[in-house]
Amino acid sequence: MSYLPQVAVPATYMRGGTSKGVFFKLADMPESTQMAGAARDALLMRVIGSPDPYGKHTDGMGGATSSTSKIVILSKSNQTEHDVDYLFGQVAIDKQFIDWSGNCGNLTAAVGSFAISNGLIDNSRVPDNGVAVV
């Protein structure tokens, strides 16, 4: 039996409020997955471990609940009034589907931290102590 080689994709498992999700920098993702489509969805479902007919996400980063089976993709924004572009996906547990139509307020709260720690925000805007607005 022959398998394709594994591909390393940097990611961060982060909590925002009562939710948890896997955060990605768009530029770190394989080129074929940097745009919407089947390749991106297949990679992200594999990361989460979906679909899982047993509903456990044993072979992935998902937590087998709707509040722990989420994906976030961030990139620097091309819009001058925005720092980052944020894409949220809710991964189904037992079927092959990612809902890209919604948002997650809890994980939105973690976007700034991820953006700062992953170099999406210029260091000159990040104080040693205090508040950085993203």
C-alpha cells in the first residue's frame, strides 16, 4: 500500500471564551488550500478528524462538540482600515461538511492574540504592557 507523504502545516490550538479552535495563518497553508474549495476543506476536516462516524474525533484536533470543532484562518488584510482578514469555519462532526457562513464570537476574541503572536501585526504597534487594538 502506498500513501502520500505527510505535509507539515503550522497551526495553533487556541481557546477563545468557551470555544476552542485550530488557528492557521493563510500563508502557512499549502498553496492548493489557500483558496476556497475541496482541497482546503479536505485538509481542515482531516486536521479536526471529521467526519467521524463514532462522533469522538479520536484521530484529530476536534473535541467532538460543536464548540470545539472550529477552524480559523487569518491573513494580513489588504484593506487599509483592517489589520487582518478572518475566516471562520464550523466543522461537522459526523459528516463531510464545513459551514463557512457563520462566525464565532468566542474565537473572534482570540483573533488579536493569534495575529500578534504570529507576526500579522507590526511589532511597533504592540506595547510591552497595555492594550493593542487589532
